[in-house]
Amino acid sequence: MTDPIAPPRRKDPLKRTRQPTLPPAERSRKAHGLIRPAAEGRFMLPRCGECGTFHYPPREACPACLSFNVKLADAPAGGILASETTIRVPSEVYFRERAPWRAGIVTLDCGPAVIAHLHADCTLGARVTLSLQLDRSGQAVAFAHPATRTPNMADDRQWRELTADPKFRRVLVTDARGPVGLAAVKALKAAGAGTVFAGVPEQWKPFAGEAELRTLEGVSIVPLDVRDDRSVRDLAADIGAKVDILVNTAAHIRPGGVLDRDGLNVVREELETGYLGLARLAQAFGPVMRARGADGVNSAAAWVNILSVYALANLPAYGAWSASQAACLSLGQSLRASFRPGGLKVVNVFTGPLDIEWFQTEPPPKVAPAALARAVVDALQRGLEDVFVGDVAQDIHARFIADPKALERELAG
């Protein structure tokens, strides 16, 4: 059985931080198709549209009937562990630094045999469940878990290499003044985070939930205003080398489009808090977090952006804010590429209208801040990159994948 992990020791300041290394990233163009389901937490395999055969690895043509009508489809994830091995002297530097490493072949119920990384509790000949995960190079790999839950299952060291579980990690929540930030702080502490730094702008101004925030054990309130260069840089100089996960909850939401407003003051505030705030955080915290991506048990692990699903397609009722969210999404994709050499995950959590004051005029369903916070924790624990929270976000995402132009017209109507 997997042993529970212990809280990490304080790093020896005399020891050099290990340089980040990545697993092999070479894949075929067809294999790149598995990245999206892995990022969203779905188990999909290529399936022939003619004979219905699942196959792996991805190929241009079906190996059973040679048809080119092959598309990804959701597949049954259960199977039998047919063989397993422990690699003690891997040829790749990344795995050599983490040896021994378990791998095996799983014969899936739907047909194909898949080479997968193995959870420590998987036993030869037993049933297992596969998932697609993104490794530190950003490529999709298969991971086998025991079919039934075991004690300390989430503490498996190979599993933690593919996730960003907040347990025992130090997390910065950039704006704990609002309901989303406050809910995120509580959810992260409940998930076992060692320390949560709760950023609060304008600390002299009282806010709802302040008393509860100050009584939470392991929560440290820090001054942080993402609209102020000096505030961001001062905090990064103070705690930047301690942050393992950053959760950006700062937002300035106002209804209306550009034509509905006289002047650009509100638009400027939306950009200052959203896009420029994210850029300030990236410049101040990004370099040191990327450098710490291989720092053993003290490694930096993830960067979380909470975005509106209307970053994908503009909602005219919140047109200017939707545009600022689209800019944040594009910047988040840039950060994902910049953080890749350090193995740092960038998690985009998309949500529809929230159950907060600035969406009072929007009809239900709405997403409660506590539900959004739980989704953030779940994404970190599962190693996801793109998460769509709530019925509205999931519906908009599905319609965007199917026909983005039709979605644009429907939202405009």
C-alpha cells in the first residue's frame, strides 16, 4: 500500500536548486490529438467509424479494416494489468532522477493494449482503471490506477508527478477579499495546503468574511493589489520563492459593452485588474516559480487562472469584460509555453455567471463561489489544464467546439 507523504522539510539553502528536466516530448501529429482529452480529464481513444474498433497508439488508418474514418471517442477505461516492470536505471535524465519508475501493459476491455505508468498499488493480473494525463512536457500519457480506492491513493509519488495536489504545498490566492477568493482559501486549506497566502488589496478597508479568514489556521494575510506594480513586486520579493501554486482570483466585473459607456474608465479598470494584473503577476512570480519546477518535494507546481467562459465567445451584455477575459486567455496560453521548460502547469478554470452581485441580472443557473473553489482543487488534484465549471460553461464549450460562428450569432441574439 502507498505510504502517506510527510510534510516537506525546509530546503537547505546551501544546496543548489536542481535544474528542471522534462520527459520525452516527441509525438506524432495524430498522438497530439490525445492532449485535449487529457487536459479536460476525459479518457478517449481513436475509434474507427466503419468497424467501431478502438485502437492505440493513434494511427492514420484503422488497423482492423484500413479505413481512414478514424476519430477520437470516449472509451471504457477499465482493463487488466497484463505485465509490469520497475525501471531502475532509465536512459532518460528525467526518469533517472526519479527512479525507480513503474510501467506496465494494460489490456483494455475495449480491445487495445496500452503502455502506462503504474500507481504503486497496482498488482499484476488485477483490474485497473486508465486515465489520460499530461506529463511535465505537456504530452498525453496513460496512467493506471487500482480499480478500487486504496488508502493514501493520492500520495503515490508517480501520480503526484503528473498532478499538482495542494496537499502540504504553499499557495498564493491573489485576491481573498471577494467571495471567490475567500472560498478558494477555505477549499485549499481543506485539501491539505500547508500555507495559504491570502492577498488582500487595501487592507485598511473591512470586507465580508475578514474575521473568518483571520481565524483560519495556516492562512497568512498579505498585502497584494494586482493593479499596483510596486505591491506585486514587493510581495514577490518577500514570498515569491515560497509559492508552489498561484491561484489568480482577481477580477473587475461590470456589465455593458464599449458602446454602452461614456469614456474608457471602466474598460481600463477591467484591463488593469484582469489582463495587466495577470501580466504583473507573471513577471514578478513567474521566473522564480519556473526555476523551482524541479525542486524536489518543494517544487513549484501550478499556476491557476480563473476565467469566464465568455473568453471563448463574447457575451454582448458583458462585452468589454468578455474582451478582457479573452486577452487573459491568450496570455495564459503564452504563459503555458513559457512555463513548460520548468514543468509548471497552467490551469485555466472557465466558469459561467457566478452567484455574486455583479451577475444579479443574469438568469440561473449560476455557479456558487464554493463550487468554483472545489473545482479548482479538483483540477489540481487530477492534473487537469482546462476545466469548465457549471452547466453554462460546459454548454458554451460544447457549442464552441461544434460551431464557433453559430455560437457567436446565438450569444449576440
